[in-house]
Amino acid sequence: MKFKIQNLGIIEKADIELKPLTVFVGENGTGKTWTAYTIAAILGPYGYNHYIESYIEGRADYRYDTVEDAIGQCVKKGNAKINLPEFIKKYAGIYINEIAKSANIWLDSFFATKRVNFENINIHADLTDNFYEVIINKLKQSQIKGEMSLGVQKSSYILISSLKEKGSDDLYFYTKSETQNIEDIPQPIVDKEIREFVISVTFNAVRNALFSNTPIFPTERTAFITLPLPPISQNNDGKKIKTKDAEENNDSALWLSEPVRYFLAMIRSSMMKHFKRKPRELKEPEITEYINLANLLENEILSGNISFDEEYGGKVELVYKPSKETNLEMKVSSSMVKELAPLALYLKYLAKPGDLMIIDEPEMNLHPAAQAEITELIGMLINSGLYVLITTHSPYIIDHLGNLIRAKKCDKVEELSEHFYLEQSNAFISGDDVSVYLFEDNTAINILNEDGDIDWETFSDVSQDISGIYSKLIG
């Protein structure tokens, strides 16, 4: 997927190709984070929610004939069908660009700023043939099932349901009734509720096919990971439940930017997954690889386990366990633990193939050796089916990324892996799956050549300057 971006903050014009691994490098204040977060907003739930609301209410400019026809058939006949691969081919690019076109309306809220004018931004996305193929295959393997009650009578009800079987191309909508006929419900209610249901289900399927989720790891993560967690209580069945919805908990922090609010919601979601009775790997065997990667992160880099503790009067704490006998509160754990704990939680409880992760400066608080290790882990994330976009100031990450690309081209990769920090050959990455952009002079330029070499002068210039100063001091 390729983005053409104009007039986004300091960025006057930039062309960005989103690949399984996309890297933004450059000096502070060059637009890396704004660009990364804006892409996440367009592809993730924030842009989706704003756009779907406007489309349901009739405020969107573009009309999707396939969706409107399905709505009409549901109202008149009680059923409809949408061929999702055909819908993707015809409308996926339009859908993304309609969201992008509306970004000037909501980006100030996304960034929680009233001092920036986004009116002149222009963002356009092009979907490549390969990307269409990936999302169509992903959509084909998905399963969709949902329902919504129509009408207001409590003694009888009509349901509108959606169903798509795994392996099928078709998304079905149909109504069913216990005692009430659809003709008995006031027509405005039927029109409104069926319209909302069909639109939401269809476009949510498209969004999930594009990227299942877009978790953001903002630079504020090392501070917010230490905040108190919401309490856990017991319901009548003895099962642990959340006392407040995550969105309600966020309402008291409206001054926070959406990336930070999403980060906090991710930690809460991880906590709730932790307290479920069945381990995640038993319910969803396809994500066992992510749990294994979380274990690798804990064992090889953190040298300890990240978990939730409910030992003290029902109060939940996020803890670091360097040994069976030691539980450390997150606030007194090392800066590296605070930095990487959110990633461990995400991999354990939430990661799914096709997610797009945004990691702002993964090198924060990490020793150079740990920076090399996290670069190798990112390579493994890519090869496990995740998309990752990082911003970085680290020459260690850029240099070691080049090593991973070159290693992928070599014979006897298993022997080569012994020379790497984590000794895992599945950290090696194809150069075709990587894009690296240098942000400077109000634009972004590609600095990864066809041979897989990265021109990182943004770092070497500083090294040369420091060496020059040293030479003058001793000369």
C-alpha cells in the first residue's frame, strides 16, 4: 500500500510505501511520528468509526451501490448477499481514500490538539495488486456472525443476522422472527436499523481484512505502563469481570491523545484476557506463535516474566517477575522492563496475524545490545504475519536491520544465526518486505536500495562530527 501525503504538519510532500516492515528515521521534529500516527488513524478504528458514522447518517460524499442495494433487499425481502472479494476489488481503495479525505475533520481530536490546523492536508492511498491478493485471501479465511434486534416490542422480536462461513466469499444478511412480522415495525425504524447493521458489518469486514488491529506503542508508554489498573470484581458465576468498560475509563482522560488512550485500553484488554479461565492458546491455536515470541522476549531479553497480580485485597497490579520468589511492581522495575512490558502483553494476549503495529522509538531505554535483540525480534514479528511501522533514532537498529536483510540472502542461514544475538534464523527479513524512509527537508525519501543497503547518513554525520571534535581536542 502506498500513501501520498501533503501538508501534514512539517511534511510538505512525501510518498510512503507501507510494507510488512516500514521504518522512519530522521532528526527530531521532522514529521516521523505524525506520519506514522496518521496512517494508523486512517487504517485503524478511529478513522473507521468517524467515517461509518458519517456514512450511516448520510453525510459521506461517496455512495457504495453494492451496500445500498443490500440494504434495500433486506428491507423489502428480508435477505441479501454481498460477494466480499468483488466488493474489495471494487471499493477497498475508495473506502480508504474516503476516510483519508475526511482526516482533516478529526485529526485535531486524534492528536488532542487545538493549536494545529489540518485543513490543508491531502492524503491518498493506492493499493497494490499484491496487497489486494493478501486481503482477499485473508477475508476468505474469516468467519462473520452477528445479529441485532429490530423494533421496540418486548413480547416479540425480529432479528437481522449476518453470516459468512470460513472459506466462503459471500456475506449473507437475513431476518428471522419469533412472533412479529417486519411489516408491523414502523418503516423508519426498519430502514434505520437495517441500514446501520448492514453498513457496520460490511465495512468492519473490510477494515479487518486490511489490518485486523492497529495497536500503537507511543513514547509515553514507559510512564503510562505504571498507572493503576481498573479493579476486578466477581459476577454471580464467580467469573472475573471488568467493573467499567474501557471506553468509560477513558472518558476521564479526554485530554490524552488517541494513541495514548488506545495504549491504555490495550493494557486493560490484556488484563481482562489474563483473568479468563481458558488460556488463549487453547482457544485460538493459530496465535500460539505470538505467545512463543512473548516467551522469547521475556526469557532472552527481559530475563523475567510480565504478569498481572491480584494478591493484595483484589487490587490488580502489573508486575515483573525476575524469579519465582520475586514480584516487582512496574513502577520500581528497570526502564527496559517498562519499555518492553507492553509489547510482551500485546503478544501474549492480543496479537493476531495482519495487525499493523506502530512502535514509536523501540530503542528507548535500551542498551545497544538490547536494541540489536529487539531488532531481531521485530524481524520475527514480520515473519509471523504482523506488519510493523517504527520510528527510530538508533544507528544500532538501522545497522542491524541491514544485517538481517543481508543474512536472508545467504546460504546456510541456520549456521549464520549463531552469530546473531537471539540465534534465530526466522529473524532474517527479505528486503522486499522492508521500506526505510529518511525524514528531512519537509519530505521523506527512500534510503533502502535494491541491494538491501541502507544509507543512514543522518547518523553518520553526527558520528563524524563527534570524531572531528575529539581529533581537535587531542591534536
